[in-house]
Amino acid sequence: MQIGIIGFGNFGKLATKHLILAGANVLVADISDKTKEAKEIGARFVSLEEACKSKVIILAVPMVGFKDILESIKNKITPETIVIDVCSLKMFACEAMNRILPSNVEIIGTHPLFGPQSASNSIEGMKIALVNIRAKQKTFVKVKEFCEKLKLKAIITTAEEHDKQMAVSQALTHFIGQTAKAMNLERVELSTKTFDDLMNIIDIIKNDTPALFNNMQTMNPFAKEAREEFVREAEKLNAQLNPY
């Protein structure tokens, strides 16, 4: 199987590594020349045009430039191509792909619920969300089975339900973690298991770029409500503990 990956950042590299281990021939394209990095893990760095000739194309680009990438590839991909994204916001990504990409390509939205930090040792048992945007059922089943071959737990969902759940499991969690980080919390010798868990969260999210954090908070239509409810309840609890 030949797979073209557009975007060779941290997640693109992680995906490339595991796809190659699964036997895929991977071509990667990026706005920067990453020939050396691609060769080191067994992939081939190619032009955007060549990557778009692949039967399967995975879009691993930042959400801020996602629509621009779709515009740049829409006339380069061939009919029956399978286009898959890995954006953490599915309503945004699914709507954009369905609207911009030609009607003769198949589209599947995915969100790997892990990253280079949380899956540094293994992806076995990690979760991946799958949304059938515009793919034949046979194709969608094959993609699900391939994910399971990688030992991932595939969860079929809709774009809206995905974003509702991510508003809590991702946006709110990172909001709490970033707040704790801003307090300059450090590990202490007399720590409880709960505190260690909190510090583990901070260790994972500390490598988030400001753009990534901003996107998950502002582009998810359900994130603001989750944050504001948390702040209200925190203020209410604080007031109960400080009556005077």
C-alpha cells in the first residue's frame, strides 16, 4: 500500500513510523525540505504533487493552514483517492474536506487520541476516532480494520458527538493543565498519587504549541461552555470555603 502523508511534523513522523512498521510504502511532503528526517525512518520525501498521486492521502497539517492545504491539493488528487485527516476538531475538518475536495474522492475523518508524548513507547491500546464523511462502507471498514491491525481501539462516531466529548476530555483537560502550569507547580517529595497524576498531565501538555492550545479552545464550539462551567463551579466552591 502506498500512502502519502502531507505534513511531516511531530505527529506526521509518528504516523509514518508506525505505517512503515505495518508494511506501507510511505511518501511524505512538507513545506520544508525534510529529506533527511524522512530517510532516517524509511520514508521518501517527495513533492506535494507526487504525494497526491498516492491512493491514500493522510493530512497531518496544523488546523490553521488546513483549508489552504485542501485548496492546494484539490486539483492534484485523482478520482477514488481516499483522503484522511487527523485533526482534533472534526466538525471543522469534516465540513472543510466535504466542501472543498472534489466529489469523486472518498473522505474519512479521524482523530488519533494520542500524540508523540503520550505514545512515545507504543500505540497499542490507544484510541482513534473515525468519522465516515464520504466513503464507501467497504472502504470505511477497511480503514477501521487497518487501525485495529495497528492495535488501536477504533471508535466510530459523528463529527458533532466527537467535538462535544473533546470539549471535556481534551479542551477542559488542557485548560486545567495549562492553569496548573501557569502556577509553576513542581513535583514534591511528599506527593500523593493524585498530585503525581496532575504533574503527569502537565508534563504531557507542556509541549503544546500556543497555536494548538488556542485552536482546541476557540475552534471547538462546545469548549467555551465547558471552560465557563468549570470556572463557575470553582468560584462557587472557593466561595463556600471562604465565607468571610
